[in-house]
Amino acid sequence: MRVFQMIDGFDKPKLQIRVKFTPAWFMGPGKADLLDLIDKTGSIAAAGREMGMSYKRAWQLVETMNAMFRDPLVESTRGGASGGGAALTPIGKSVLAAYRKLEVQTERVGQDAIEEMQSLLGDTPGRK
């Protein structure tokens, strides 16, 4: 039996889900992580920095998500004397929670198939 060793920071296979609503509108792990970090940091800029993306790119993703759903997922306030910030709206929190629930449920249901594929992996660099 092979033991799966850490490769590029992974100690086990990671399932990533992308839900396509239209050809242009989808929700995936990057957008979910951005929402999570906006919720934690209270800032689109800080969330983007933590993910290694530009402020412009983070804003573009937020604008896309806000346009995708019937109500905005993120509300922002402009800077000034009290500083700016951003927060998830109630629908933003609901969308993020539903996406995370989908991740957990899919991983649980797919665990046997993931383990079967993993057992059939060939040798890759950094793993024997």
C-alpha cells in the first residue's frame, strides 16, 4: 500500500468544486475563499492581499459575485476619517455557507472514489 506524502503542501487529495450557473457566472473555491477572508478581515483589499491578488482583481471578483446573485454578497464603505471596509451581507453569508456545505457533502460522498483514484496514482516528482 502506498502512503500519500505531502506534495506542494497537500497531505491528502483536495476536492475543488466549481458551480457553473451560466457560461460566465460560476462560484468556485477562489471566490468562496475571498468571501471568507472579507468576512474575517472586513476589507476587500486585505482579503485580496492575503490571497496574493491585486486590489483591482479582488474588486472585480466582488463586483461579479454581486451581479450574479439577486442581492449583493458584499457591501463596502468608502474610506475617509473612519476608514473604509467591507462586510458580507446576509445573502453573502448564505451563499458562502451553502458553498461550504456543498464542499463537505461532496467530499464525504466522494471519499471512496477519491481513495480509489489515489491508489492508482503513479509516481510523481517528490513522491515515491
